[in-house]
Amino acid sequence: MEKIWLSTPHMGGSEKKYIDDAFDKNWIAPLGQNVNLFEHKIQSFLGEDKHVAALSSGTAALHLALILCDVERDDEVICQSMTFSASANPIAYLGAKPVFIDSERETWNIDPNALEEAIIDGIKRNKKPKAIVAVHLYGMPYKHDEIKLLSEKYEIPIVEDSAEALGSMYKDQKCGTLGDISILSFNGNKIITTSGGGAIITSNLEKKQKAIFLATQARDDAPHYQHSHIGYNYRLSNVSAGIGCGQMEVLKDRVNQRRANHNFYQHFFSTYDHIKMQVEPSSDFYSNYWLSAILFEDNNGYELREKLRINLNDKYNIETRPLWKPMHLQPVFSGAKYFGGNVSEDLFNRGLCLPSGSALSEEELNRIKEALEEEL
Ligand SMILES: *Cc1c(COP(=O)(O)O)cnc(C)c1O
């Protein structure tokens, strides 16, 4: 039995054409036509008032986004606790301190009440947070209106981590355009991929230019190599960007395919009272359903989750994965401040991500269905 993976790369077909073009022109460098075209394609998708800089990873994009928010050593930065570690690591790169926030139960994302508590606490200690890193978990938009209200009330910029949410929308506004600065990831397992890559998005052209300046070793305008700032090597390769150009042509299909997977699971689980899915709370939310995730609403949810996860792997060769382990529970961030209750911890204990790739065949979906029927 071939392994069924959680999420695999899914080429559209024209990627090679762009890569061949890079080879033909010998543009094997972190700049070139594919990089420009890829940025243009993302910009056309998100909206023409947006400026896009293609980077080597989503993590690099978050690092630069925090620098653009003037985050410095010993500053505090708010971050959704339930997320992939890449949302929080760049805070540490800068010598700043993360303040983690619990999730709410509807979208599983940053809880506005705990967020305001954390902001007020920071202000009282004369440590007003420099930025709010909010995440669209598994493609599900966070409660943007509530978060934006707090961001404006206390004048703290939102760094929108849209790594998992290209193609998602909140009130018809595309994820990746909601933050004061936003980022995307094109890692191998994301909804589209450049094998590895990311992007920073801003409506301010100067900020885009500054991001590119920092991403290309911060060279001053001089014939020799002169530097007045610390720089980084964070630009996207022209070969990788070629993959991205091909992938942008099929983005809408990929979103539809992932949403169809989610429908398939929702239909399946509708007859299991103790299993709930992560679903759009209202028509304001449109998820790309990058990953379909379930929750065992049962007192021994953890045991049931583990039994299913292990059996799917051992007996059926089907990969599943617990939800992201919250950052405030990670050994590396022990000692960090945390606001909220135990929602994210509870989701982590009882939740499971299911195979969600856009390339899943009908036969594979049937194999998953039969395995689930057997095990539940
Ligand atoms: C994947 C991911 C990132 C990091 O992106 P990379 O391109 O892998 O560096 C950041 N945040 C979240 C929520 C992610 O899922």
C-alpha cells in the first residue's frame, strides 16, 4: 500500500517551462524574470494596490516584517500561541520577547479578549507590544475585525502570518492583504509551492523596497560594496520563482480541490456526533482549507485521537498529525509570557489533521474513508 501523505507538492504542468527559461537565459540567480513575474502574478491575485517581494522563505518574510515594524532587542511582540514555530522564531532572532496568546474556539486563532488583556498588561509595565503576529491556522481566517479594532485602538501593527492561507478570504478580502504587513509561504507542503520560498506584502512601496534592500545584504548605493545596515540573503531564486509562476496558474484549482476534500470529510463525519471539524463560523470566513482538521469532543478525546492516528499509520499507511503544539507549551519558549486559558492546549490534545493534499485521488479518498469507518 502506498503511503497517503498529509499534504504533498502538486505541480500544474507549466512550471518546467519557466525553469527551462531560467536555464536558457542562464538566470540561475536570486533575481531575474521569473522573480519579477512571480511577484506580478501574486500582486494581480491579491490586488493591484499591493506590493510583493519574493523571498527565500516565509520565515525570512516574518523576520523582515518585524524589522519593518521597528522591533528591536528587549521589545515585546505578541504572537498567536497555536501556530507553527516559524511564526515566533523571528521574534527571538531579533532579541525581542514573544508574548503568547490563546485561541478562541470558533476559528482556533488568536483570541481578541486575551489579546487585549496582554496589550493592557504590556502598557502598564511600560512595554507596549511592537507588533501583533496573527495567524490563519490551516487556512481559516482569524477574527480580523476584532483584532483590527484592537490594533487601531492601541496603535500596534498587525503582522499577518498568511503562510497557510493563500486563497482564503475574510469578508471577501483576501488573506495576505489584511495586515499592516503580511507574509506568505511557498514551502513544499503549502497550498502552492516554489519548493521553498515566501513573500512579504505591503501597500507601501517604500516598505517593499526596504524589504528587498535588507534581503539583498543591505548594499548602499555605491560602485563598491558599502554597507550602513546589517543585511540578509533572503531573496528568492529565479529557478524557484519559475515553479511559483507555474503554480500561480493553478492556485484557484488548488483551493477548490482542498475545499472539496474538506466537504468530503464534513459529509463523512456528519454521522459521528463526537467528532467536529474546524469549519467557517459564518459566511464572513472563507478558508482555503489547506488542512482539514477534526476535534474529538469527548472526555477521552486524547486517547481516541492517538488511537486513530497510530492505527491509520500502522495499519493503513495513512499519515495524519496532531494540531500545532502551542508555543507557550514549547520547551524553547518556557518562561515566555502567556495570556488566555487552556483552549489552544485543549485543541492540541484532541485535534488531528487529516490528509488534505490537492492531488488526493478518488481511490485514495476511498481508502481513507474505509479506514476511518473501520477505526471509528
Ligand atoms: C509554513 C509556515 C511558516 C513558515 O514558512 P516557511 O516558508 O516554511 O519558512 C510560517 N508560519 C506558518 C503558520 C506556517 O505554516
